[in-house]
Amino acid sequence: MSWYADVTQGGDYIIRYRIASYSGEGSFAISNGTTSLIISDPFPSTGGWQNWITIEQEIKLEAGITQLVLTVLDDGWNIHWLDISFSGVLPMSPSQGPTSEQSRTPSSFPSRFPSKTPSLMPTQLPSALPSKSPSQSPTLKVVELPVGNSPSVFPSLAPFKQPDAVHSNSPTDYIDTGCQIFKVAGATRIEAEAFCSSSGVRIEPTSDSWGGENVGYLESGDWMTWYLDVPEEDNYFVSFRVASFSGDGAYKISTNSVTLAIKNTLPSTGGWQNWVTIRHEVKLSAGRWPLELTVLAAGWNINWIEIEKKEPVVPSGFVKANKQEIVDPNGQSLLLRGMGLGGWMIQEPYMLRNDFKGQYEFFAELAELMGQTGVADYQQAWLDKWMTFEDVQALKAAGFNSIRAALHYNLFTLPIENEPVRGNDTWIESSFARLDLLLEWCIAEKMYLIIDLHAAPGGQGRDSKISDFDDTKPSLWEDPENVRKTIALWKKIAVRYANEPWVAGYDLLNEPNWGFSGGNGNGCDDTVNGPLKDFYDRVIVAIREVDRNHAIYIEGNCWGNNHNGLWPMNDDTVVLSFHRYWIDNSVWTIQDYLSLSNQHQVPLWMGESGENTDGWYRDSVRLLESNSIGWAYWTLKKMQSTSGVFSMSVPTDYQTLLYYWRNGGSKPDATFTRNAMMQVADASLLRHVVRNDGAILALTGCLGAPFASVSGRTRLEAEGFCNMQRVSTENTQDIGGGQNSGWPSGDGWIAHNINVNTAGTFHVHFRYSSMSGGGLQLEIESSGKVLGRASFSSTGGWQSWASETIQVQLPAGKYTVLLRSTSWGWNLNYFEITQTI
């Protein structure tokens, strides 16, 4: 094979080539047609025809049009690409400076040449291979010509490349190596392909907004740098525009060997040209220095970087909306991690395993059996026992920082048809006092409380089990008196809590689902949502008359998700809320909300989700938090459920009631019914429920787990992790018994919290078993820093145990360590950490 290149500057270059060799055979030579330039060493085995490695060598090239001829010396290999970059340092004279129409990128900009399929391609090659990117276009257009012909297009191996204009930023200075300096002022956007230096990356056309090019074909170990001129030391937002087909990528950003931020997992965007923006808050030093991006895991593209100074937020003493983020009372970013109290003040029938339309029908059936007094006594016992101070403590200990209290309006005021005088409001003080008590518990545990109107007067949606809508009576939308009463209730709540800093805001209306103008009865195709918009405007005005302190959360129609026509809101501290049920955990499922957040400069909050598996929870939290979105999951307690945080048992007498309601038969008497329902209330006590550790770990990970003190010799059982991914546990036959953990796949990990008293050198001793060998790396979760790696040889069986010890440097303090599998096929019983003398 041969290519022609236009070498504008003679000197030393680095040539990299990407090869695969099943059995480790093969080599080649590259010449200029007459003189040998390099001869490769024999290629190592990569274990497959599509298992790739990158090899680099030095090559000296003369200026001018040069033919590069690759000659196969030994067969048995494939080649994907060649990459040639200048390795010298070129001084820039004033005459080499950029014109006003163009700017320059650095001398180390790589030129890549596409390879042809080798003539000795093995017949074992699979017929269908996955494509990494939709575009296989090389960085520079080339034409392969036979020796002796005149090339019409040459790849340029120039020290500098003329890039497209940099969006929102014009570099006005250069460092002495020829790299442009990007002055950070306002929102400074830097095209990724305008890097100063790089290793292993490629450039291709992009279909993202504004067009141009993106950097892709990223693999672990690749890197790029850009030079910045930062005017002052401060906190900045650094945003990356990325695309990831399956969400496999990871990166680190640093400067002068100091890590600024780690992104361990990118969200799946569903395509190589489907783009999202990832934002980090970092502290940048003043001066001129290189910003380096290091690829930690492959599978993504990058289009641009944007840097903007974070404007200081004056502490207000309350949780507020500040542009696209929620901030705490001190003005610092606040990521809400919450749990909804579904079932407490409104008993959605499915949570108690009955089939009634709503709470109103459930209570009516109970009244048929034990009278209204019996229902009132049961409801009082339920409210007293379902939610206690111990429940708040348990949530705090599990790692949650907020509670979303779902209110039924009829605990606080009468239905409009029961008011003695239409237009007047009767307030039920005992329920306000109960809400006061919940707030006291939250304050004691330093947890935020979000007040959610889950069932509004008349019912705000056709889904009765959620809104308690009785279709024999007018809904919220069918009688203006229901709207008036709802607004009056919110004003009453706002007056009461206006000066409470641990109240994180008001969720005005849970999951409205009502068709106003579209064909869908639940409002999913409504394009205007006029009555809902008018309702929100009126409630906000009423609240702001008495409370200008608290954030207000706005849900859309169609169970919270149709925000058509609602934005912008005439308020400066509103939050866009949406809900997620039975939906894929890809970024495209939240893209509409991300776009609205960008357009209207409002924060996002995922106010409710759940009823799913632990794995789905974990992926959902990862998706939300990777986009700086706080959340509240659903719900704290349900009967016989693994999807909630706690599971209630079903009392035997209540099972009898359920059978009667479904099948008929002998009618239970009042005494039996009352006893059964009191048993239900008693079953909701924290000491009687079953804790669903899998769900809790999936949601909060290690946030609420204790820290193991590392001093002397500290043993941590592998199965005692505080979080994990794709790891199983089983009984062990190792000495001491108990359990061990195992990695069914190559990307599994376990996490442990440790508290290292004194920094220093430590030995980490791993007790493992393996049929064929494997390995792991020990890393700090928050920074991604790898502390050390261990390789495991075969022990001859899954319960045949051996030991491996590595030496690491551990910093002092409390942090989470990950034991991440680097190759699968092994079990771990425990690991011990011992400080060396």
C-alpha cells in the first residue's frame, strides 16, 4: 500500500499504527519508494482479528511531497490506520502569526491515513462486525496512487492546521510552541479539534448544531490538551459536548498533573452523532496553563468544550432556583436525593394490594363494614404509625437528604360539597400540626422537606388511584371553586412555612392528567395546556404574596411530563419537575427537559419514579446525576414489595378482607374488620417492615454507609460492600465460612467506605479464587485515581482459594474505594489493608 503526503516541515515525527494479529505473526516496512524509513518489530498476539493495539515508532521525514510505501514482510495481521504527528518543537516568528481570518492549531496535530484491507486477510474474520462510528472518514482526504503517478490530493503533515472558527471565542495569543491560547471570558467555547497536542484521536465531520468537526475514535489512554488563559482563580463551569452510542465512555480532566474532575460513566445518547452536554464545576487557577482531557474508557465522541465562570450566589437562607441549578441556603449547589411518602397521607389502593379505584372507594367500602368511626380510627392509627421519627432517621442513615411529603387535601380542608358555606374554607389544624411534626423531625436529621399536593380538591387527573378523583363529582378543572380552594390551601401552607429554611419548596400539583384541547383524555397530546398554565400562574401569585423565599416545582400534564405551553413562568425561583416510569435509561428520554432547562434557564428535578428493579434504579440515578438532576423515588413503604425501600407484611385477617372484596361470601363484621385494619396500621411500623437493601443501595450507594477505620490490620469482607455493579454473592467454602462475592462480567465492581487515619504505604491482601485467572484495580471513587492493580492466576476452582498482595499509597481521610474488575473469571472472599512499618 502507498500514500502521498505533503510534508511542510522536515524533521522528527512519531508514526502510530493500529494493528490486530490473531497469533502474533507479522511485520512490515515503510519506505519512501527508494529508502527504508522504518521496519516494525514482529507484532505481538492480540488474541483475535478484531482485537486491536496501537504501536508507535519514530520516523524522520524530509520536507516536500513524500511517497509512503508500506510493504508486508510477514503475514497474519490486519491494519486499521496510520497516524503521523510532528514530535519536534518549532519556534514561531511574528510572521507566522495568524491572520484576522484564521487561527492555527499546534504542531502535533496528527494526520491519519486510512488502510486498505490486507490482501492476506484471514478467512476466519467474522462476516459482521460492529461499527464504532457512522463515519469512517479520515482526518485528511487522501488518494492512493501507484508509484510514479502525480498525486492530486496530499495529506498535509504540516506543523499547523487551519481549523474552523472557534465558536464564541477568538484566540488572540500563542505560546512559543505554536499553540493558541484561549482566553476565558464569558462563555468561552473551544472546538475539540482545536487541541494543542493529542495522542491517538481522530477527527470527523459532525452533524451536531453549528456543523464542523468532532473528535472521535477515542480509546483508553488517548488524550488532548488545550491552552487556557484564565483571568482569575475562581469556580468555573466546564462543559463537554459528547456523544456515546452505548454509554461506555469515561474521562478525566486535569492540569499540570492535578485532577480537576472525573466522569466515570457517560450517559448513552443512542448514537455517535446524538449529542448531550455534560457539565462540571471546578476550581481553576489564574494564569496560562494546559487543560488536559484523558480518555479513561472508549466509546464516545467530543465536539466542543465550554468554560464559563460561576457567578457567586448570595446566600439567601433558603433552597432556591439559580439559573439551571438548585442551591442550598448557603448558595451552594444542592443535589436533592429524596424519598416520597406515598401511601401515608393518601392511600393509593395498589400499595395495600386492593383493587379499588381510589382511596375514596376504599374508605367507603371500609365504612360499609365498620362505620365511619371505625374508618377514622384506622386512619388515625395509620398516620401515627406509618411515618415516625425513626423513619426519618432511617432515611438519613441510608443516604437520602430530602423527603417529598404527598398530601391529600381532605386532611387539611373540607371538600367543597361539605363546606357549610360555599366559598369559605374550613381548616383542619391537626393535619397542619402533623406536617409541623414531620418538619421538626427533618430539621433534627438535617433533611429537606418538599411539600407535594398529591390529591387536590376535586382531583387533578383521571387516574383516580393517584389523585383520588371521584368521577361522580366535579374535578379540579370542572368547578372553579375547586381551583379557588386549592389556591387558598397553598397560600395557607406558604404562610405557615415561609421562614422555614429546611422546607425545600412546594410541588404545586402532582401528576395532572387531564385532556384540555387534545384528543388524549390524559393530556398527553395537549399542545397548549391553557387551564394548567393559568392555574400555576395564579398559585404562584398567591404564594408570593406571603412567601418569596421558597422554590416552586412545576409538573407537566400527562402524569407530570407534558410541559407544552407552560414555560416560561413569571417567577425567578421555579423548578421544572418531571416523572419517570417504565422508560429506558438513555439520555434521549430526558432530552426535552434538558432543552427546556437550557432555553428557560431553570433547574430540573425528577420528582417521582420507581416501581422497577434495582438495576433500573441504579442506571436511572446514574443518568439523572450525570446531568446534575436531583430526584425523589417512590415510595417508602408498600405491602409485599421489593421496589420500595421497606416492605410491609400482609396480616392474615386483612387477607380475608381482600378475599371478600374480590370474591364475595360472608360479610366480615365490624369488630373483625376493625381488628384487621388495626393490624395493617401496626404492620407499617418501622420495626415490623422488611428493609429492601438492594433498592436502597441502588439509589444511594455508599452515601449512608459507615466507614471502616483503617488502622493496624483491617479486614473487609467482600460481600459487605456498600454499593456494587454486576456482582453476585454466594456461600463460600473458604476458611471461616460466610459468603464471597463474584464477578459474572468483566465490568463489575464493589465499593467500600474506609477511613484512613494516617496516610502512607499500605499492603492490600486479596483472598481470591479463579478457574482461569483475572484481575482488578483499586481506585478512589470520587477522583478515579487508580491506587494499584492485582493479577490473579488460576487456583483450579471457584472455591479453591489463594492470596495476592499489592503495595499502595493511601491518603488520609474518609472516602470510598472501588475494587473494579479488569478481567472477569474470579471470586473474592475478603481483602485486608495493613500499613507498613
